[in-house]
Amino acid sequence: MASAAAWEGPTAAELKAAGAEAIPGGVRVKGWVIQSHKGPILNAASLQRFEDELQTTHLPEMVFGESFLSLEHTQTGIKFYFNALDALKAWKKEALPPVEVPAAAKWKFRSKPSDQVILDYDYTFTTLYCGSDAVVLNSGTTQASLDGCSTLCWEDTDDRIDLVALSAKEPILFYDEVILYEDELADNGISFLTVRVRVMPTGWFLLLRFWLRVDGVLMRLRDTRLHCSFGNNDGAKPLVLRECCWREATFASLSAKGYPSDSAAYADPNIIAQRLPIVMQKTQKLKIPN
């Protein structure tokens, strides 16, 4: 996916040719309203609100709780929404055991100096989050769900997102990358969750990525890709595919295959993604009732 730095925005001619309209923080095109917002790192009061709702005192170092990406189809009311709070709810729900690290006992995970550091939680903030689904009703109210199961219906499919077709050169009507949260694991690695979207005249493509590197121990990559093809009819039911792919490997297993054991070689998940074995992979199609 193109970088935000390389994109200078659409021209008026490109928007007109696509039947699109620039709006604050996004674009309106083919019945979709796509918007993003980047807020600051949460302050102490907002962090307390997150802790209260999540019922935990453990949060990533940097939580961008006001940031979000939203994609809404106006005719059907279908809405996809990506935000830090829902992602952390999914982290809390999965509740993975903490990764074993020799130096972990000395880490100061935002605890008071007088507190004993006990890593009895998943300090990597690994999340099974693949986005928040919602249906916006005619009354303006919203029925939402965290995993998409109770509001929108996703069914397994053999269809695949055509990444080759997505690499074709065409105008970019809107692009953005939004960081939802990030943690440097007390300088022992990196953990972050980001979401990127690219909107073209033919459709939109989204990548939600969780990336974890615990130096010398483990790497974990969880990608969720969504693609919507606009087709020729603005009012038609949108065709949306969602692919989830989880990859994971220990440094020891990669070293045994001849790959570098130095953490510096794994700074960019794009470069090493294919080296990590697949743990889970599935593709689903959004089923829209009549």
C-alpha cells in the first residue's frame, strides 16, 4: 500500500472523473463516506476512562484513543469502524499468557515505584481485533458489535482479494494511516496497531495490522485486509471481502532456518512477513440481507 508521504491528495479532475467529493478528513464516493481522524495520545483523565471501561490498569504506552477510521455505506447503513478502545477490548477478551522474557522481571510497565512488577497479563497487547461492525439505522442510532457476528453476517468464501489488480496504477482519491496504539516494551521490542486505507475510483482497500517483535524471543503479525469493489451501480449492495492472516515465529526457529538472529534485521514487518509461518488464515464475504 502506498505511503501517506508519497500521496499529495487528489486533483479536482480526478475527483470529478470518479464522481467523488472531498469532505473533511475523507472522501464521499459511490455511496461510501470514508473518513479518518488522528487525535493526540490520551491524557491522564482519558486513560482513566479507558482503564475503567476495560477494567484494567494496564494499557499501552501510547494510546490514540480519539483516532479512528470510519467507512459507511449510506444506502445499506453498513459501517466499518476502527478504534483503539474496541481493539483493547479484544485484547482483554483474548487474554493471552505473557511472553516469557528473561529480562521481563526488571521491566517497569508503568507501575508505581513502590509496586512489585508482576507480569500476569499480556503486556504485548496482542489483539484478535479485525474491526468494529455496525448498522446505522434510519433513526440515526447504531447497532454495533465488536466482532461483526451479532450485527453483520460474514460467511466463509473461497474468493480472494486480488492484490495484483490492486497494484494497478489508478488515481488515489484518499489515503491515510492511523495509529491506534503503540508500546516499545520497555525498549525490548515493539508492539503496535495501525490501520491504513486507500480509496480509488474502482473501490477501497484497507489494511489493519498488529505487529509485535519481542527482541530475541518472538515475532507476531496479524493482518486484516478488507476490499470493496464499487462496481457500476452506486446503489447496489457492496461486495466486501475480508481476509485475516496471522503469522508468528520465534527468533530461535528463524535462526534454525538460516535467517538472522539480530533484532535489527526485523525492523520492517513488510520485509519479513513471508518468513513467518501462517498460524491462521481465512477469507469471508459480507452477506447483506434483502
